[in-house]
Amino acid sequence: MRHVTMAGRPLLVGNEVAEALVRYAVLLAKVHSADHVVVRAVGRDGDEVEANFLLNPGIMLVADSTTSKLPEPDNADALQYLHARMQHYADYSMPDLETYHLA
């Protein structure tokens, strides 16, 4: 499990979905894009919640380790979506900086 913190709200999610969220957020920042991702998480009160993440180039998203023994929420759908979206950008190449001349 990992604490994923965004907008000052920590949520517990599984390791795989936390890693995928961070990787997808980095990718979206590189391509100057945004997306909305829904993830099941454990809230502060210990209840399972549905968290809506707006990922964009300006977000501050932190995923840190925890010693929680709670079961990971089922995020098979979220993981499928995240992996599909990352695959969509797999062939994206960043522009060569020398192509652009700064005056």
C-alpha cells in the first residue's frame, strides 16, 4: 500500500496503482496534456472511497510508502485504463530542442 497525496488529501491505494498514477502524471506533463482518473482508495476514516484525480502538468502528486496492513482496494479497471492510456503515448517522442530556436 502507498499513501497518495494530492491537494493535501492523503489516500491509501495499492502499490501498482500508485506507481501507475505517478508514471501517467509524468507522461501527461511531458506531452502537455491532462486526464481524469478514478481510483478506489481507503480514506482517512478507513472507509473505501472513489477518488477522482485530475492529472495535468501542474499537479503535485506524492506516493509514499506505508506500513498499513489493510487490503488493497480493487483497482483492476483503473489499472487497465492507466496502462491503456500510457500505451497510447508509447510512440510519442519529445521534439528535438535544437529544432526550436530561441530569439
